[in-house]
Amino acid sequence: MNDGYAETTATIAAETGEQLIAGARVAGDDLWLPAETLPQAVGWTLKPEGLCRDELCVPVPRGREDAFRRGDHVNITAFWRLTERPWARSETGDLWVFGANARERADALLSLDAPDFALPDLDGKPHRLSDYRGRKIYLVTWASW
């Protein structure tokens, strides 16, 4: 690209899982994702009122639209900074990790609802915790360390 961005396929790790996103643009600590990839990459959707997840919408600050959106790309790291969410990137800019807001995570823990996650069974078939909502389950974990 001739705007100082390097176009790449980025690996995104977020609450939605791990995704490979083609057409990502990297400029320093800014990651610009194609708007149509946001729901799969980070669980948010670009709407006229801002970036939205379920009923929650966060508007883009007035006068700073260029820092958040250019053409069909959204600066997801600018949004993460705005909403005080943790994120990290690899030195090469090909791996990005986006975490949950600490306040939201603390509120979720107070509700005693476990966050949804997926794990494979012995045959490799993935199972989501939400698939068993309303049923009692017994979950055994183990780590070698």
C-alpha cells in the first residue's frame, strides 16, 4: 500500500477464537481490518451508530473518524484503546491478541456464569460450554506443569 501500511494476512486471537484475516493492514501499532471481517475476528460489527456487539454500541468520537475508519477498513486497535481493552501484537505484526475489558470480565465473574469456550473431545470434535446450557456437566481439567 502507498499510505504507509503493510497489507498482510493477520492471525487474530480474541474471545471469538483464532481467525486468519486476509486484507489486514498494519501501520505501527495500528491494525486495520476489513469491516466485513470484524464479527468473526473480534465479535463486533460496524454499524452507522458505531461499533456494536449485541445491544451495546460504541460511537466513534466526533472529529476522529479518520483514526477509526478509512474506506472499508476499521482500526481495531484504536477501538480497543478507546474502550480500555487489552491487546498485544507480535513484533512482526502478523499475530494480534485482543482481550476483554477488565470491568466486563469482573461483572461476568460476579454473575457466576462461566464464559463460553470450546474444547475438543478425544476424537477432536469441538464442544462449546454453551451447548450444555441448562444441564449439569462435570468438567475435569489437568495440566502437566
